[in-house]
Amino acid sequence: MVHPINCLNETHQITLESWVSSANGHDAFPIQNLPFGVFKQAGQQQARCGVAIGDYIIDMHRLYAEHIFTGLADAANEALTERTLNRFMAMGVEAAGAIRLSLSRSLRTGSQHKSAVSRALVPMTEVIMQMPCDIGDYTDFYSSIHHATSVGKLFRPENPLLPNYKWIPIAYHGRASSIYVSGTQVKRPKGQVRVDNKQPPILKPTERLDYEVELGVFIGKKASPYDSVNITQAEQHLFGVCMLNDWSARDIQAWEYQPLGPFLSKNFMSSISPWLISSEALQPFRMPMQRAEQDKHTIDYLFCEQNEKLGALDIQMECYLSSAKMRQNKQPPKKLSQTSFKHSFWTIAQMITHHTINGCGLNSGDLLGSGTQSGATPDEAGSLLELTQGGQQQLAISATEKRTFLQDGDEIELRGFCQNASGLRIGLGSVTGRVISCQSSQIISNTNGHFSP
């Protein structure tokens, strides 16, 4: 079995070009990417699985009717005729690699399958993206040491990083029922808040609504109950990644989080981008773990030489904010920060290994959140909590507006992309969410990431 790390192949060649002209030079979906998602066309009752190429989506249900693939690629295409990616994801990295290779060859300039594949193309402008899979369970990690340290300094200046952090991948179990696809509005949550330490708490809408820049990690091949996944095999269970915004209510969180951690402050909503970037597409952007020399110790079950050398991923993550006033004045969104997942103290393989060490099963479609990703400098902070020093410093978002936390009408967009030294670039797409009042009775569940002003 080929190890899923360091398996560069012909699909990654930077010189590849496609007969789908919009894919050539596309900053997100060139032929080297080929991410998987689920969409609906206007008038279409059932969602369909698709693959992004340039400004188009390959309808995998239509493509299967052309019968151009054989073997494992054909079996994978058949699994992609369903309304979600789950059955395909469960087939593992070999099936994902087989369909990726067949699609890549079929999309290249001069392919004999151009006519067949062209009949399955759908313009992205004609679709609304859906949830990519049924998510059974959601676990959120705390993998950024820079974020953990920054937040720790706000609440524990003398001891910002707790003693277990550098030894154990910290995580908690979240709610899969409140994970939504990009474009779904964010209704301001309410909960218990302690406004005055001399008075009882009150139930009120949050005044400290925040975003969190995270990477979403999707499980492909299941990990059976009672089995512990060895770190050398952990990435056999990784299907792919997306952008994740784990919306947070900081005032509710401050009152409720002791002693068991956040509850209502986190369970109201998390948003994901619709396209899942396969683990194979990420191979050109692997790199060594970015730990300081004194922090390279680890317990044996979390150590693997291959993971040390290539377990990190250089995924650039950007955050943009636009207010209602900015959109009304046709101003561009304000870029708040940019960081990279390469700074994560823990790798995806270590997260999967630790999650299963005592026999906890993982199912296809399960989601792991990376936790807020921040870098070492202020402009790499992945939340307003850090950018405003806990709300103590106002952040200018335009010539006339400032923020400490999000107001109604504010829209957050997280964008992700990878680019290596050779110039190869692929995108994760984006995840957007617009805050609406807690009094709103109607929520737009999906607008394909585009809202009216």
C-alpha cells in the first residue's frame, strides 16, 4: 500500500493544462485540484455529487452514464451518483486517487474523453452548493500553540499555556447538528451572561460574537470501534479538508466554560466551505512540522518520522469582514488577517491517532476542526478575541467604522489556498456567513455564498 504522505504523481504536474479553458490559471480550481462537493441546479430536486474544474462542475451522475472509466475509478464514479459524498469517502484514499487520476487524464488537453465529459459540465453560476456529506460526529481540536498562548495571556498572564498543551492534542466534542454550508446566515445567539459580578446572570443576546479561522478535516475510510489507529496509518483515514468558521459567543463562553468547557457559546453554528480538497491534491504543499527545537519531544504513539518530515501542510487562511455600511457604499471587504495551517502544533495524523487511541471509532463524513489557527504575529490572529485583545482595543474596518466584536449585518468570509515555490496554486474556496439579529424569524439557509447588500 502506498503511504498517503509524499505520493506526488502525474496529477500534480504544474505543466498540465485542460481543455476546460477557465481551469488554466484558475486561482482555486485548476486541473491539479479537482475537489469534491455536492450541488443542486435550478429545478433539480435531488442533490448531486460533483467535481470542480475552473468555472464548471462535473456532474458525476451524468458522467457515470457515459461509462468512460474502468476498475476502481468506475466503482468510485458509481458511488458518486448518490446525493452525498459519504459512500465515496468510505472507499478510502485508493478510490479517491483512482477517480482523481481518471478525471485528470480525461480533462487534459487532447483527451479522447472530451466529448463525454463536456456533456456532464455544469456552469457554477447555475448551481447552489449543498452540504458535501452527512456529518455524524464533530470534534474540535485546539492545535494552534500561538492561539492558545495569545488567549492564555488574556486570562492567565502568569501562566498562559497550560502544562498539558505540548503533550496532548486538546479537543472537545461539538454538535454536528448545527454545522451549515457556506452562505447560511448566522442568527445572533443568546445565553446566560454574567454582566455584573454582584448580580445573578441574565439570559440575553451575545454582545461579543466572534469568528474562528479553522481548517475542517473530513474522515474518509472509517476507523472501527475498539481499534487504535497507528500514526503511520492515520492519513489512510483522511479524505480531505475545507475551511471552517467556528462561530463563538465570548461573553456566554466566559460564564459557562468552567469546569467542562464551552456549550451554548459554540453549539449554535459552525460554517464550512462546500468543496472538499482531497488529501492527494494537498501533497505538493506538505512540509516538516514547525516546532521549536525544545518542543520536538512527544510520546511514542504520536511520533512518526514521516509525520515529522512531511506532516505539516502550508494552507494559507485569510479572513475578510464587510459591514452593511461598507456593502452599501460598495467598499471592498477589510482583510483582517492571514495565517497558515503550517503553524499548527499538532498535525492531522496526530489528531486522528490521539482521537482513536482508546478505541473511539471514526465514521466516514465525521468532521474534525483544527481549532482557531493563528501565527506568531498580530496580523496572523485567527479571531477578534486576539485582534482586539479581548475587546479592549478597537479594530478599524473602514474610515468610519471600528469593531471589537461582530455587529448585526457584518459578513465574515474565510478563504483558503495553497501555493508552493514552483508556482502551483490550488484553492479551498471560501466560507461566508452574515450576522442577523436574534429577533429575525427567517434565516436564509444557503445563498451559494452570495448575499444581497
